[in-house]
Amino acid sequence: MKHLQRLAPFVLFILVAVAAQLVMRVTGTEYYLTQLTMSLYYAVVVMGLCLLMGHAGQVSLGHGAFFALGGYTSAILTTHDLTRFNGAPWYGWLKQAHVFMLREDAYGAQVTVMSPWAAFGAAVLGTFLVASLIGYPALRLRGHYLAMATLGFGLIVNKIVLGSTITGAADGINAVPEWRLGLGLTVSGKRALRVENYYIACGLVLVLLVLLHNLIRSRVGRALQAIHDRETAANAMGINTAAYKLKVFVLSALLAATAGVLFTHYTAGIGPSEAGALKSVRYVALAAAGGMANLWGVTGISTALNYGSLRGWFASYDNAVFGAVLILIISLAPEGPLKPLGLRLRRLMNRVSERRRSAHGAA
């Protein structure tokens, strides 16, 4: 029975995801899947913050910058013309390794760019180095030094994006190519691939839910919880708190960068608003509204609220309504609105189990 209880949330996620797509198909509103797919990619960032803030007790105000770092790195490398390197001795080897590819520019001319897979690798590597550089000194200090460091990093990234021609300045980068993942799957915003991309995003979220759920329940998760509750006591017990905090910070940054890359190839572009400080604050607020340490809560609340914003349900009052909803959730259900629902479902399942046992005993 316990095994079924553990699997129930994942099965429910699959059923809800499939049901949502089928309902939209029947009602002729499958274009809603575009915003829902984008919301799922945003939810990946909040899932990383759930691990960092809810379980390790560290505050980051720069995850919007990590999202933008991944997206802009991939966008620049897959759109910037690298034809001038054709004569370099290493070009032929890299081309055979599928690092480079040919594509048409806006004028129909053939140009050499980096392939999306290679650009994704560069984005992940760059994010790993930057996150390590920021996290290593900040995480060895007490207090909110990490929040200050990440906030400063986010402001720097935002200014660089707005002031650089290679990033498109205030216009951002457009015409980012589609990303062929393999096995017939392609990350693209084309209408014909709308359903396919929705399930790609759902699959990514489901895989991350499984992996992070197992991580939280493992020895590493228990160590992070000890750091969150009593860092000094955790140190006394022999837990290398600095190493654990750095690793979880880098992991959450990599999740944000991965979401940024997928989001950019799906929308075929990225703008400077993704690197704004307000975006990072929004991610933190969503994590708090979902219950901070409640992985399912932050995923569900983030997806729902971002979807409402992207659909324009609140029009010009988006920030006001968003703030009001957050206040209500935090005031009435500080551990996330999904936790009380989960407790009720568990009680219901336990009652059903008890009734079955009593029925078997009577028989």
C-alpha cells in the first residue's frame, strides 16, 4: 500500500497532463498548450529553488539570470555566423563531430552556426562555471550573502544583455532554430508540433520530479534538511555543509539554465525581460507560495499562476492579482495548498485500506 501511495502522485500527474491535452483537443483550444508548455519550463526553475531554498535553506535572487544565461548562450551560438572559422584546422574535426551545422540566414544565404546540442553543452558548462564561481565564496559565509551575491549577478547579467549588440540589446534574439532531440522529437514552436512539445515539457517535469523526489528522500536529502534546520549541528555531526550547499546551488542553477535553453528553442527567441531582477523575485515568490519544501506544491502552483499570467487573464492587473494570490496562499496555507489536499487523500486511502482489512478479517 505504501508503494502505491508513493506512485500515486506521479500517476496523477500523467493523468492530469493527458486529460488537459485531450480536453483542449475536444474543445478546439489546443493553442492553449503553447502557454502551458512555457509555464512548465518556468516551473523547472522553481523546482530547483524548491531544492535550494526549501531543503538547503539558501536564498537565491539570481535564478532568472541563470535561466537567461542558458537561453542567451544557446541563442547566440545557434544564430551567430561562424563562417569565418571555416579555414581553421580544427573546423573540419568539429564539423564531423556535429558541433557545427549549416542553416539559412534571414536573407537566404548559407551560414555556419553551432548545433543546438553543442550550444546546450556550452550553456550547461558556462552555467556550471559561473554558479561555482558565485557560490563557492558566498556559501561559506553565514546570513544572506548568497542572496546578495546572486542579486548582484542578476543585475550584471541584465545590464550586459541590455547593452550588448551580440545579445540584441533591448530587442533580444530571434530566429533561434528548432532543436532536434532525436527519436523523432523536436523542440519547436511550430503549430504542427504543439502537442509534441507539450509532452516533451511534461516528460521533462515528470523525470525531474522523480529524480528530485528520490534525491530528497536519500542520504543527501537528509543532509540538506539537517543544514536547513541547524547548520552548526550539522557541521558538528560531520556533514560538509559548504560542499553540500555549493552542489545544490549549482544543481539548481543548471536546472534553470536547461529550462532557459529549451524555452528559447521552443519560442524561437529570448528577450532581456527573462534576465530581470523582478523575474528572479517572481520565482522565489512562486516557490514560497507552493510550500517552499513541497516539490509537488511548487510545481503545481508555479505552472498554474504562470499559465494565468501568460494567458493574460489578469490584463494590466497581473502583478497586483499575482501578489494578492501569493498573500492568500501564504496566509491560509503556508506549507502550500497541495499539502492539505495530499493529507486528505492519504487519510482517504488509509480508510479504504482499513475497510478492506476489516472485510477480509470478517470473511
